[in-house]
Amino acid sequence: MKKILILVFSDLNHDARVVRQINFLNDKYTTTVVCFDAPTNLNVEVIRIKRIKPRLIQKAITSFFLLTRLFENAFQTLYDSPSLRIQLKQREFDLIIANDIECLPLAMRIKKSEKILFDAHEFAPRHFEDKLVWRVFFQRFNQYLCKKYLPLTDAMLTVGEGLAKEYHKFYPVNPIILTNANYYADLKPLPVDSKSIKLIHHGAANPSRQLEIMIEMMDYVDERFTLDLMLLTPSIANKKTRGYLKTLKKQIQKNSRIKIIDPVKSDQVVPHIHKYDMGIFLLPPINFNYANTLPNKFFDYVQARLAIAIGPTPEMAKLVKQYNLGIVSDDFTAPSLAKKINSLSDKEISSYKENANQAADVLSAEKNKKILNDLVENLLKD
């Protein structure tokens, strides 16, 4: 049986895309994954790596390397682990899948005759372009990594058309689109109570996502609507991000129709949100990746058989309109989305939920499983 190595610098307990990637390949291949942590039920070999918080001197050295464009040195201080590299280089694999740009140099350093498949979850050169510190220290670094290592890959994946086009525009690659679709869930739409219509948003409590806009939206919607926010704060979050959730909890105190609820594991999200009526997501396009996002939560809403209410983010809006799944606001402000939500009758919401039911098979992970397995099979033939 062919052997695949999957590299990702994340905790797979909260990385649904990579978990699906593993599960897609598990039937045909022997898989090893390198990550920070993983669920116990993955049924693959897991090599856990420590997430080490850098000391002040290490930050200073890394900053010097980044500012002086000594990018290979910067990579070594940020991501390289000689012991891990030696350990992996002693092993034999047929294919290495590198998730996100920070894993790609490691894949190239341990590569012998293996094929390299790169999965770009974001457009790396503009990842956090809204933040001055990131632009000063990391933008040229990510541009360098893309310019040097993308041409060396054998194939590339990304999450949507916007990112695929941008990568092709600047680099000699033709990414294949593998969306963040969740597995097909055997659920049926639940009836809508016209006096209590339940809205849900789930995801990371990150200040850059400006979740307070959706909270503000509740000041404009009718009394029949309630909103639950199921928010996760990553374990590696900085002080500002950890404090953001506390700020949101204070903000919702003035509106009894809003609650912040505890997060559940990624494989429990769809059954948990099935009891709601409408999934919402309003994400101002403050950077390129936000402007072109097509996130897990969109597909979770479909599998949970919910109506969808979003801002005019092109990739999401295209699918909402194509499958008639819900409403798209005119802009990214709270009053705009509230106006569209207020215009809905319970009958219309029920119709959108039924449309999600009809689209659930097409917009499921099972379609992506075939795409990935066909790609891997072709790579391993060569």
C-alpha cells in the first residue's frame, strides 16, 4: 500500500479540512500525519510536534532575519525542527501533502523521490494584509516562500475560485479547487416557529472578523429573531484575541435575544446546529482572504438544512443564489443584513431550508473525496 505523509502546523481537533483530507485517503493509503494534536479516532499514525512559544531573544532574532530578508534563516527559527526533519527523512513515503505555505519548505527539505501536493487554505502573500505588523515582517517572507517553492510542487489544491485565480496570476501553478464542504448529513429541515426564529453563527472569536457587527444587527431585526454565537478561542490565541471574547460577552448583555454558547467538536457542529433556522455570516472584506472566503461554516449550514444569511462575499453569494439558499445583504453593515432578514416570512425561510436539503448532496464532502483521490492516484502513477 502506498504511503502518504501529511504535514500541517495546526491542532486537528479544530481543523476540519485536514481531518477530511486524512479520511478521504485512509481507505486506499497508509497515512502518517504531523500536527500539533489530533482526535483519538483518526485511525492514522500521528506524529505530534510541540508548539513552542518563542522567547524574547528568539523573537528578536527572527525579526532581524525577516527585516533583512534572510528568509531561509527566518524559516529555520520559525518552523524548522532538525530532529523532526531527520526523523521524517529516514522514512519512506510516496507522497507528501503540505498544508499551507509554512509546511512547504519542510516538505521540500525531507523530499527524496516523493511527489509533493500543496494545499493552500489561504492566499499566503496577502494572508493578514490588513495588519501593519504582518505586512512589515511577514508579507515579503510569504511572497518569497511562494516564489521559491510553489514551482517545485507536483500539484496544488485550494479552497475556492478567487484564491485559485490569484495563485495562477502570480505563480506558475494551476490549483485544483477542493472546497471546505462537510460530509453529507442525513437530516431533514425542521419546521420554523414564526414567533421564535433561531439564528446561529459559529466560528473563531477573532477580532479581525468583527463579530460585533452581527451583534449590532440584532438591534435592527424583529423581536421574532434570536441569535446564538458558538465561538471558539484557539489555544494559541494572543492576549488581544482572548480578551475579544470577554468584550463580546459584555456587549451582548444589553440584548436578551443574543447568547454566546460553548463550542462543540468539529464533527458535532452539524447535528448541533440542526435545531436552528438560519445560519448567518457577515465578514467585512478587510483583506484578500476574507474577501474571497468560502468557509467550513457555509457548508455546515447547508448540511444542517438551514437557510443562509450572508454579506455580499462573492464565493458564498454565488452559491446562495445558484441554489436559492437564502439572502445576501447589499453591503457588510448591520442594518443592511437586518433589512433582508426582516423581509423574510417563516414560509420563505422554510423554503430556503428545503432548498438546502436539495443541495446537500451536491455541496457535500463526498464529491471532494473523488477529486482528491483521483488527483493522488494520478500523481502516484507518474
